[in-house]
Amino acid sequence: MNEPANRAELMESVALYALGVLPREEAALIAAFIANDLEARREYLDLRAAADALAHSAEEPVDSATSSRMKERLMARVRATPPGETVRTRAQAAYPAWIWGSGLATAAAVVISVLTAAQDFNLRADLRTAQSRIQVLSAQNRQIERVAAQDRRTLTDLLAPDAKRYEVAAGTVVVRRDRIYFAFSKLPAPPKGHVYQAWTAAKGAPGMAPSVTFAPNADGVAVVALPVDATRVGAVAVSVEPDGGSKAPTTTPTFVKPLT
């Protein structure tokens, strides 16, 4: 499929992304696309506003041109949806799709397990089992909430008008406040047995310090948050390193980008 066709398909998914109904893997692809495409970013912000208005009150006016465009995007996606897939409810749409796909599936499995245990053990043993299951489920839900909050903050930073953006090979470096992100949309897969590794240089420092390792998905998409204080960083870089990463770059960096 040629590039214009691929871009058209991505633009059709922007409306679904604005509604929050894409699976997590596809949402990462669209997030990287939006972060690297000015027209897509404007489209998302426009449609997001319309989606928020619809979600908060049916009485609030929504621009007819915007709602018409969103409908057109959605219908195009529906026509392209394979038979057997279903449309999610508004309640589901209020949360990221991956939470419904994994978190609640896990919750359901735990509940079923508790009910099965009730049939096999006496009341006291069943109570202990149920309490243990509830503790596991609570821990899983807390982790889901932490990851969801991090995802929301990442998306907010990537799309924020006040974020600084630096074009690099295969993507963009995004800096907002004290946070730094890499948003790649066409990153080649590293050689077998290797990963990409991020590097950061403190302001005024001569050398690079090792940071996180990562790899793109099958579509070349990777969104990476660097665990550093952006206010102290003067430059970032990426290189290909052996699995597990290196203490110093062993290959020529894919890019070295000063942050001004």
C-alpha cells in the first residue's frame, strides 16, 4: 500500500483515538503519528474537543462541521472493520481500550476463580481464598491505574502546544517541562540480539550517560519516556547496542540532538 493510502488510514483512526476506543497497540501507533504530523495533531485536538462536549452534555453545542467530519471518519473505519468485531459502549469508551481488554478480563478470571473455590471448600476456607483473590485483584487494579495515569500524562505532553519538538531520524524528541520523550513512527527494527539505547548529556557535561533501552513495534512505532529531569539535560542521543544495553556507546549514534 502506498504512502498516501497509509496516511489516509491513519487519519481515519484519529477520530477513534479522540474517542479513546482504540486498542493500546494501535493507540500507540496513532499517538506517534499525531506527534509527528501537524495536520493530524490539529485534527485530534479539534475532534477531542467535540468528543468531550458530547461526553459531558448532550445540551452543549457541537460544531456541525466537526461532528460531521468525526462521523465521516468513524463510518470509514466501521466499513473497514472485519465482521465479528463489535462497537463498545460509552462506558467502555471512557477508559483506554487496553484496560477493558486486559484489566477487566483479569478481574473476571479472578471472580470466576473465587466462585469455583466456593463450591469446593468450606465457608471459612472460601473466605480466606476470596480475601486473597481480592488482594491480588486490588494490586492489579492499582497497577492498571498507575499505567493509565502515566499514559494520559504522556499523551498530554506529546500533544501540548507549549511542548518543544526536535526533529530527529525516524521521529521527534518532545520536551515539556521536566520531561523528555522520544516519539518514533518509522524506526527500523534493530539487528537480532540488539536494542536501541537512549543517552543523555547533562548541561555542560562532555560525555553521555546511559539511559533506557527500547525497541519499536512491528510498525516501527516507539514512544519512550526518559527517566531524567529535562531541565538538567543539554543533549540526547540514540544508538544501537547489544541486548541489555551498554555503559558507553559502542556504535555511531543514530542521532545526537542538542536541546536548546
